[in-house]
Amino acid sequence: MWEQDWALLGIEPTTELAAIKKAYALKLKVTRPDDDAEAYQALRAAYERVQQWAKWQCENAASPQPGDEPAVPAPPAPPSVCRANETTPAADTEPAVQPLDLIDALELRWRRDGEAALVQAWGDVRHVLDQQPLSRQAEFSAAFAQWALSLPSLPDALLKALDAHFGWLNDFRTERQLGVELAHALHDALDARLRPAAIDPAVRALVAPLLGLAALRDAGDNAFKLQLLWLLLQPRVARALGLLSVPWLRHLGLDAQAPAWLAAGQKRGLWLRAGLGAALMLAASVGVFGDPAIGGAHAAGWLVATGALLVAGLMVGTLLNVGPALTTPTRRLALPLERWRRNEMQPVLGLVWLLFAAWMAWLDAGSAASTGGPLSVIPGWLYLPAAWLFGLAGLVAAWPLVPLHGCVVAGLSPLVGFLFWAALGHWLPLPSCLLVAVAWMLLAAAVQEERVRAEGLAQWPLRPMLNTLALSDRWTYGVALLPLVVGTAYMTLNDGPVRASTVFLIWVIGNLAVGWLQDKAEAWALKQLPAPAEG
């Protein structure tokens, strides 16, 4: 083990504590906790064991003990003890405190006890720094500056305290003490963290519920209330976490543990919503069929089918949003495709291809041969595969630019395809109905993204899909597809034939009802949260 410890530090065995600390400091520049936590822990453990061994060797040399050498080194002495073998000639000329010792103590307290303990430990370290001579101020300032740069995850509260003590941002002597390169790098990092640009009011409004939930967590004794708020606010929390990165959440006032806690909470809220839906469906099934066993079987079938539709929509939407070509290292296919999707002619040409594919799926080989023309030379068996190829090309070309819209289109495809087949099935085959349905949804997405102009009465044929996309923009994928969930529940509970007009009404009215209910639920839930602190 000792050989591995010295190898990790990159030096030969020595009892010189200064050499050990220097080697450790050099290794920290390439082995950072944020990049490789396991390597950092191994380096830290090796450093501590080697320090213990060196100090024990020093003490043993000064006061030899009879008997064999112990297998485990004795506990280390304080930093001011055991310096007989260091490079400075006399022990009394050695500095009593080393910057790395103070930094190690702070970092250990932070890793072990959290951010609050780190800020508290800084008070003790600052007291030690205040007792140091002015001649050593530059040494301590440079050491702490390098530490702050090497660990971007240090809390803002500690960075403010360090800046207040060393005067990095406001002291004209900073460049002279730290050097131009280190001073400029430190200024850039602190400016981004401690002197951020003004925050847009919309961003503050987006993060306000997150701050309120975190404050409610810190208040304690609100377990039931928190679960209820997770249930009601899950879409808003999910949207905020999807739009704001972790550094932004930290900058807006949340502590280091809050992002992970909020992510876990919104998942809990999603499961609570799924459980509530399953309970309502079970109660409805038992009420309709009268038998708990039969009702439970219908409810279970609905839960499996609905979950499969929602997950399939997410997977297909994500696949078409990203595309297999994006995973290739060269991206030779992905980059031209991305440029084409942002061309002003897109998605019109893609929609034309989809309609042409629907026409080819409707046109059989006999009709093509009797009419003549270029299509008459195509073999009959090739019509349907060619239609699907044109349909796939049109789908990729006209796919929405907003990833969330793509997932909604994919998730609603079974419902909208069924509606179009029920309405047009007497005149068109099933493949043509599906292609026309997809073209209608993609046209609505293009209008929602303002890539195709449609105003006034021209929007009314697209209104159900536009309302669904508006729900997704405000409350994410799950809320937008709730009318689909209700529609599948109706189909499950209906013993007779399912009328397309009824399903369509469920979808249209469901969009309005879901938006109204979610808005009222959120308004009540937001009133239960403590007001966020100003600043």
C-alpha cells in the first residue's frame, strides 16, 4: 500500500512534509473532485497516510521507543509539530500555518458535513488568517485563489467570504500578489458568479415555486403538504428543471442539494398523478362493470396500454428529434439534415411529400396502369413501399423543430390516426389515412412554431392540435396528453362500438378542461408556498 501511495503522489518516499504537500498540490491540478471523484478520494487517502507516516517517522526519530516498529503509524501530530527533517534549517523559523493545511481542513469539512458547516468552518480559518503576518498575505491569497479556480462547485457564500477577506475584486494589489494570469482568471470566474447580469423577471417567476418548495423543506414538519404540492405542481417543476441548468438554479438562490431534491420530488409527483389516475380508473371500472375482478382487469389493461402509448410517444419523438445520424462521430448526414430542417421551405415540402405518399398508398397498380403516365411503369407490388418511403422522407423533413412538439405529435399519432381513419376510411385505405393524419399534426406544429402562417379562421381546422401543443408548451408532455389518457379510458369502459365523434369531443373538451383544472390547481398550490426572499 505504501508503494502505491508514493506512486499516486509521484515522489520518492521522504519525511519532508513540505515536499509531500507540494506533490499533493501539483496532483490536485490534474485530479479534481468534480472531474473524477474516485481518483480524488484515492489521492486524498494516500496523502493523509503518507503524512501520518512522515510525522510518525519524525517523532520516532526524536524519541525512539523500544521494541519493533508498529505496523500502523501513530495518529498525526499537529501541523506545527514534527518539522525537524524539513528543508528549512531551524524549526523556529518555519511558518506555523501552511495554506494547504487550512484548505484541506475546509474541503474536508465541506465534503463531510455540507455547505453550512463549510461556511461555519471558514470563521475559524479566517481567525487564523488574521493572525498571520502581512508578509505572508500574498502566499495565502494565491493558494486560496488557485483552490477557488480548481473547484467551480464551491458555494457562492464561501466565494463571497473569500473575496471579502482577500479583496480579489476590489483591491488594486491583486495582480501584483497573484500574477496577471491568475488574477485575470480569478476575476473572470468571480464576475460570472458574484456579479451576474440582471435576471429576467420571467426567469424569476419560473424559479419562484422551486424556491418556495425548498423553503418549505427547510421549515420541516410539512410532509403531507409537500406531497400534495408535488402532485399539483409537478408539471411546473418539471418545466422549470428542464429549462434551467444546475448552475442557474444555484445562481438563483437554491443550495447545492436542491436540484437533486427537486428532481426527485417532481418524479414523485409524476407517480402520484399516475397513482391517482389509476385509482380513479379502478373506481370507474368497478362502477361500470359491477364486479371488482372484471373492473380491476379493465383498469389494469387501461394502465398498461396508456403507459405503453405515452412511453412509445416519447421514444419515437426523441428518435426523430435527434436522429441516428447525430450519434456518428463525423455527423456528415446530421449537419446537412439540420440545415435543411431550418430552411424556409421546410416544412412545406415535407408536407407535400406526405400527401403525395398518401396518394400513392391510395392509388393501386390497376388504376395507375389504366391512366398511363410515368407511374404506370412502376410494378404494382412497389406502390405501398414507395408510399412509405415518401412518407418517411416527408416526416423527417417536416418534423417540428421544438423537441417537445415532436414528442407530442408522436404520442398523439394513435388517437389522431384513429379519428382520421374513422372519418375517411370509407374513401381511403388505412395507410393513406395515417399519412394524412400525420401531415395534419405536423402542419399544426409548424403553425404553432410560426414557420407557417395561419391566422383567424384558417387556424380553426387545426385548433384541437394547437390547443394540445399550447398545453405542452406551458405544462410539458404529460399534461398535453391527458386528453388522450381520458380517451383511452372511455374506449376501455365502453362495451359497444366506439364512435369517433365521441372520442373527438373528449379530446377537444379535454384540452379545455385540463388547462382550466391545472391552472386552478397551480394557483391554489402557489398560495401555500412561502414567499421567496427578495434579492
